Amino acid sequence: MVKDHESLESLMEDEKFEWGSDNSPEAVYDFFINPPVEKVDFSFESPDNDRISDILVDQHDFSEDRISSKLKDLEKALESRQSGLGSFT
């Protein structure tokens, strides 16, 4: 039925259309067209290698050598990461 109508108004005018909600169709439509959003700022800090090792090695029995190796790889990657597109604007 939705595919047969190009707008909410034409859908609601259809005799076969039944609305089964306490909210008005316009309110639901507006919610999806203009969803409520919050601006969130993220900040990423350097990982806490000791905490990561504690969780993975001590608490979950991961190999200490493998975790240490991957944490070193992560440090190298973080040191050499490129700046984002924000630096161009």
C-alpha cells in the first residue's frame, strides 16, 4: 500500500488505510524526517596498555607474548596515523 502512494497525505486518504497507533501519523512521519539528535564530542586518548594486558592476559588467559606484540603494533600505528580530512578545511 505504501508503494502505491507518493505522500503521507495520499496514503491517509486511501479508504483501505487504517492507523493503529495512539500517535498521529504526522507525528510519526515528522519523527523519521526530523529525528531528534544530540551533538556528541568524542575524544580518543592513548590506550592504557597495562589495563588492556590485565584484562586480556590476567582475566581472560590470552597469551602475554601475543598481546604485548599487538600492543606494540598498535602504538606504531597510532604514532604514524595520518591526519583526518578536518585538517584540510
